Amino acid sequence: MHPVAGHRTLRERLLLLWDLAIIVLVSVNLVLIAFDMLFTVHALAALLARVSPAVHDWYAHTIHAHFLAIDLGFVAVFVFDVALGWSMAIVQRRFYRWYFYPFVHWYDVLGCIPVGGFRLLRVLRVVSILIRLQHLGLIDIRNWRLYGTFMVYYDILVEELSDRVVIKVLSGVQDEVASGGNVLTKRVVREVIQPRRQQLARVTSDRIERAVTRAWADNRKEIHGYIARLVHSAVRGNRALGRLERVPKLGSYVTNALDQAITSTVHDVLDEAVSGLETEQFDQLVEHISDTVIAQLLELDAGEPSELSDALVEVLDLVKDQVAVQQWRSHFE
């Protein structure tokens, strides 16, 4: 409870001595409880009687016969320690409410129960001992191998329990969405998508611009050749131009001129369209389209099939699959 410092006040020294005394008393009490439990086993008591009859008789008549009274002496000190700690917590206002102390230090409170099987719960005071030693700066349990092993299995337990809870909750949300309820869908659109409408439109237009510009730059020659072939085929297949081509000299010249003019025009239109992706007009067009899509999503009636609902269900499936991955396996692998 009191960190180690180079210079301590008299009050801090007294509290430190009290903490150390409680640690010693708890340790002695736990050893005594463990030994007395073993002494109640007839085979072990008989073994002790054969090895050292004097010790056996002394313990049987002096300690075991009055064990409850001796244990109550320890309990009295522990109760006083809890009361002292509680009083100090009230004076120092450590907690939001004065009665929070026994709930926070539940292990100390349970350790004071002297009745029957509850005496075994006093082992929980080991937690209090370790916490006190840790806060006193006398030990660092984080460097203990036993602590590391405990934390590994503790993390496994917490992860497994939390995964089950999360998967259960996500399954409930999936059932609600799949049953036709559009409450969640509309909330996603209204509270998540709509407030980010401009950002989404901007990101969408940027992605389209980069994708189309890169594809156009990498395949411009092939696209031009493809368009030229399409225009040439269309011109040659046109009946009116076919009759015009029969005109000597002039017909073939006009047909070729039209072929080149149409091809050049289409090429220029495509080049202009690709370069136009960088303009504000294209951003406004994407934003207008996103506004229309959001408005349509918000107008969905309950029970009406929605691709967004289906997408939500599939996204939740992916999240459940990711949650189900046992991350703790990586520690052993």
C-alpha cells in the first residue's frame, strides 16, 4: 500500500511495519492451517507420532485441541487490519463511496471468515500478501515464472470467455438483421455513413480517379487500337457509307476521313473524360450519387430485402470468424 521511498515519515514507517507484521502473521496462519489440516489425516498423524512422539503429543494437546481459539486470535488481528485500512480509505477518500472498500478488498474480507470450510478461503489472503509486497516494492511478481505461467492461462480463459460472449452478441445482431428488421441498417446509414458522406464521396472519387488513370495510362495504346477497330468495322458495315464508297475517288476518301475523324473524336473524348476525373465537377457527381444512394437506403421499409442488410450479415460473419481465431495458440506455437 505504501511505495518504497528514500525518506519516510514516522507515520509511513509505522504503516510499513504494520504491513510487514500482517504479512508475517498471514504467512504463519496459512502454514498453521495447512499443517492442522494435514494433522487431521490419520495416516499423517500416525507417521508424526512414530517419528517424534513428543512433537505429536505437544501439538495435539497444545495447538490442535485449541486450534479454533488460536485461529480466532489471528482473525481478530485480520479484522482489525481490515477496519484500519477501511478507516484510512474513508479519511483519505480513496473511493467514490465510503462503503466501496470491502468490495475492492474482498479477498481480505473473505479471509476473515473463521467458520468451517470458509477457513480455506483464507488462502485468498495470499493475493493480499503479494499485492502488499508488490506495492511495498519488496518484490516484483511480474518477473516470476509462476506469474508468467498464470497470466498465460488467465489470458486463455479470458479470451475464450470473451470470444463466446462476443460471438453470441454478434449472432443476435445477425438474426435481427436477417429477420427483416432494418433498424440497425438504417442506423448504420444514418449515424455512420451519412455523417461521413463527403469524406466517403471524396475517397470514392479519389479511388476511381487513381484506378482509371492508372489503367488508362497502362493500356492507352491497346484501348485506342480496340476503338479504332470498332469504328472501322462500324463504318465499313454502314450501308449508306458503303454506297458512298462506290463513288469513284471521292467515296473512298470520304469514308476514310470519316473513319479517322470518328476514331480521333472518340479518343479525344476518352482522354478528356479521364483527365476530367481530377475536376471538382466529378467530385460533385460522385457526391450526388452517394446522396441518392443514402436517401434510398433510408427509405427502405421493414421487411424489405436490402443488399446492405445482406452485406451487414456477411460482415458480421467475417467478424465472428476473426473473433473465433484462438490468438493464445501463438504463445505455444
